[in-house]
Amino acid sequence: MKTEVIKLDAGKAGELELNEAIFGLEPRADILHRVVRWQRARAQAGTHSTLGRSEVSYSTKKIYRQKGTGGARHGARSAPIFRSGGIYKGPVSRSHAFDLPKKVRKLGLKLALSAKAAAGKLVILDSTELAEAKTALLAKAVNDLGWKKVLVIDGAEVNANFAAAARNLDGVDILPSMGANVYDILKRDTLVITRAGVEALEARLA
């Protein structure tokens, strides 16, 4: 599939042939959902924790004698039944990550790229090269192009001037090709990929 290539000044820079097996697939919500869940689970900190009966700061001395009090039998104040006692089956620090086959992860990225292309939200940029790292210049270019919430995917390395200029721009995010992922692509309204980014993604997903 052929698509138009533009420059940052909105000028035309020819056309580029996109791989149908990567940018022309029929979107599948089930695969995208699985990959996004996998990504978010891996990102979850899992640092929630409570103190159990053996961890609370309490004496282990028996609080009163076993028999003859008329009350229930208790061993220590650290029991969950008492105020400030240990928490019964409370959350513990753990990883929320789970395994997902590499084929599914790769397919998810292809489907995310295809979904943006099918929706007309994919823009191919000739290059992210800027003469100087000026936020004002990039802000004007982004505004002229009508980009509101955009993700820019560059080649193996992000252009230093472009990255510096985009750092303070709200709604503009940039990633190298290896950082391209389903969640970030779907989260943004517009996906912008440079020529170098397209080549790197096609080599990665081929």
C-alpha cells in the first residue's frame, strides 16, 4: 500500500510503499486487548503490602490464661481479631506480570499499526531533523499540521534536537522504533512514523 510522505513544514516528500502484512491487516480487538492487558500488568508496581500476624510489632505472650475466664481462647494480641493485629490474608508484594507468546505480542503491534492506518490516523514523516532544538519552532509545526495528541516513532535513535524541542510540548511523545508498543500507539490520536522508523519496524516485524 502506498502512502504520502510529508515534511515537518507540511510539504510533500514523495511516497512510500508500506508492507501490507504490517500496515494492512484487519484489526482484531481481542488480540489488542490481550496485549494491552499484558503491558499494563507488567507496568503495575505490585508494592502493596500489609503486615501479617507474625509481622506486627506485638508481644507473643499469652494475654490471659486458657481456662476459667469465661472468654474465648486467645494466644496473643497479634491475632487478626484484635485492633492493630495482623491482617488476615492481606495483599503482599508481588509481580502482576504474566506470560504472553511472542507471536501474539508481535501480531498485536502489527494490528495496532494497521488500525491507525485503517482509521486514517497514520502519518509518514520524511525526517525529524531540526536545525536547532527550539520548542517554539516545533510547536508551530505541530499546530500547523493539526496534531493534537500525537506519538512520533523515529528510527533506531531519536533525533536529539527533535527530542529536546518536544520535551516541553504537551501531547507530543516520541519513541525510538524499538520502543514502539501497542498501548502507546492506541493511546494517542495520531501516529507519526518517520521513513527510518518504517524501515526499522518492518525489519523488526518481518
